[in-house]
Amino acid sequence: FSTAHNLVSKPTHAKVGRVPVALGKRRLRIVVTGGAGFVGSHLVDKLLDRGNDVIVIDNFFTGRKNNLVHHFGNPRFELIRHDVVEPVLLEVDQIYHLACPASPVHYKYNPVKTIKTNVMGTLNMLGLAKRIGARFLLTSTSEVYGDPLEHPQKETYWGNVNPIGERSCYDEGKRTAETLAMDYHRGADVEVRIARIFNTYGPRMCLDDGRVVSNFVAQAIRKQPLTVYGDGKQTRSFQYVSDLVNGLMALMDGEHVGPFNLGNPGEFTMLELAEVVKETIDSSATIEFRPNTADDPHKRKPDISKAKELLNWEPKVSLREGLPLMVSDFQNRILNEDEGKGI
Ligand code: NAD
Ligand code: UDP
Ligand code: UDP
């Protein structure tokens, strides 16, 4: 008995044109789409550290060259300005597909482009994976659970998503991307991996992307009030970026298709988060209440037992340990911005 939730990946059949992965003879070559973004750039750091060759594909919608500038000149690193909505020809062993704006402010900016990125972009990367026999990892999201009626969320939960709301370009886009991945897996034997990522934070998040952690941290540094939307009793679980990168690599290199929840099960209300930010940065910071946005999920917390059991993965960095690690990065960038050197 096998369901989509406990699939073990089948070995890919030999394909015309496939370059065998001769570990030890040739370095693993990996594409990271969206590699100039927040999560992608940390993943690239770790893959290069491990000795892999890395090609980044990014259109710089929300990503920045600055996140990767420390690799310029490294012969094992390549950066290609390309939009994944257009086809691309490459020869690689693994594809980490991250390209997609992640913050609500960014993905609502041009919703049609967001859904094109999720659907056509994912289709192109799966077509590429099929042609060259590469393994493909999709970074899906906890948003596929919508405003969840099951708490905490397990991978078996099918979600409660509004198909016509302001968030749908992202939620439904990612749900379609998951469908495409499973159809290429079942229909074309592509080795796929699906991660459902829960709220993640850390250095290199966009300063003004509207996400709650980046907003609160930037506001506390700028001595502005922390903006709590609604009554602040909605909950989220916040994962430090290094934990996520370890989870993505364990998933890619393991034998299981997924989907896997990757998140930190520590659950906080937005008011509690504001308190932790105050403790970490400025105890005199004040709170200002604002109206909440449409379709805001009331609560979210991952059940990560599946990833613990099958990937031997769990997050190590608590919110109180992780927050200080992003503060100096934010302080430097805010200082540069103030001096007119916006980066
Ligand atoms: P990000 O916005 O920092 O990075 C996304 C990257 O993709 C950027 O570099 C952007 O320029 C690039 N991009 C966007 N559209 C593109 C296109 N059409 N072609 C080529 N490049 C394109 O976001 P992030 O937080 O690093 O998220 C990375 C991935 O993880 C996304 O797929 C996101 O949906 C997923 N995810 C992130 C979180 C989180 O909390 N950060 C949570 C759930 C899922
Ligand atoms: N594709 C790509 N690079 C490749 C192979 C395919 O970008 O190396 C794109 C291709 O242009 C198509 C998509 O991936 O839009 C799906 O490809 P597939 O071969 O699965 O489907 P088809 O081209 O037969 O519709
Ligand atoms: N939020 C908030 N203040 C802010 C930004 C966001 O209270 O300045 C709230 C938002 O309403 C939501 C939660 O924080 O309930 C998480 O929002 P975010 O945009 O970070 O992520 P997502 O909604 O995608 O989980």
C-alpha cells in the first residue's frame, strides 16, 4: 500500500542524454532557481561549501546580487539572469526550484506573474528535469493548507484554501506546482522531492517585504512602533534559515518524495513575537495595532513527525537564539540605506 504521502522514490530509468552522477569522479552540478533570494542564497552558500558546482537562475525580482557577491570569481559558481517562465537548456544533476516571490507584499504586487511563475516556471523546470534525468526539489509552502481547520498541520491534511482570494495566486499556484511535480513523477519517472516550508526568517530577508519578522526587526531598529495586524492573537511558527537549508538538503539527498513539512513547531502569537523582538532589540519599543489583511490564516504550526522519522531532521535554533543572528545584518543594511547606499 502506497499513497502520495509515503512514496519512496523509484530509481530513474536510464534516459537518452542522461549524464550519470559519478560521485567521486565528477562534482555534483546543481541548479538553484531563485538562488539570489533569501533562502536560495543561504542554500547556495552551503552547497558550495560542500564542494558542489552551483548554477543560480534568477530574474532579480526580489533577489539581489549582493546576496551572492561573495561567490563572484569562484569557478564553481555561475549566476544566470533568467526568468523561469521561459524555457532553459542546462545539464545538471539536481534542481532546487525556489524561484517565486514569497512575501505577501511581493506576490500580490503582480498576481498574474506570480501564478505564471508557479505554474509555467515549475513546468519548465520539470521539463528540464525530465530531459536530463535530474532530481527536482520543489519549495512548496505551508500556505497550501490555507486557513487550516486541522491544527497542527500534518502532510495528510488537504487544506482550506480560497481559490479566488488575494492570496490565491500564491497558494493555488503552489498547489498546482505540487500537482505538476507529482504528475511528472508518476507519468515521466522524474525523481521529485516536495518540501512544504513554514515561515522562515534570518539574515538577507528583504528589509521591507512586509513579513512580520522583517517588519518587527526593522521597526525596532528604526525606533518605530511594531505594527501588529488585527488583535495579534493569530499564531505562526518561525524557523531559522539554517535549519530550513539543512532540511532541504536532507530531503533532496534522501529517498523520499514527500511532501514534507519543514518548519519549527514553536508556536507564537504576533503579540508574543513582538515581546521577543522587544527583549532582543529594544525593550522600550511600542506596539501599534493595524487592521489585518484579507484571508489571513488564524493559526499555523507544523507537525514535523514525518520529517523527523524519515529524514532524521528537526530544527535546532529556537526563536530566541535565531533572532539576534539576523539583527546585525539588518542593522548594517539599515545604516547603509540611511547613508544612501541602499543594497
Ligand atoms: P525571496 O523572494 O527572497 O526569493 C525568491 C527568489 O526568486 C528571488 O531571488 C527572486 O528574484 C526569484 N524569482 C522570483 N520570480 C522569478 C522568476 N519568474 N524567474 C526567476 N527568478 C525568480 O523568497 P524566499 O523567502 O527566499 O523563498 C524562496 C522559496 O521558498 C519560494 O519558492 C517560496 O515560495 C518558498 N517559501 C518560503 C518561505 C519563507 O518563509 N521564506 C515559506 C514558504 C515557502
Ligand atoms: N523545457 C525546458 N528545458 C528543457 C526541457 C523542457 O525549459 O531542457 C520546457 C519546455 O519548453 C516545456 C516544458 O519544459 O515548456 C515542459 O517540457 P515537456 O518536455 O515535459 O513538455 P512538452 O515540451 O512536450 O510540452
Ligand atoms: N503581521 C503583523 N504585522 C506586520 C506584518 C504581518 O502582525 O507588520 C501578521 C500578519 O497579519 C500575519 C502574520 O503576521 O498574521 C504573519 O504574516 P507574514 O506576512 O509574515 O507571513 P504569512 O501570512 O505568509 O504567514
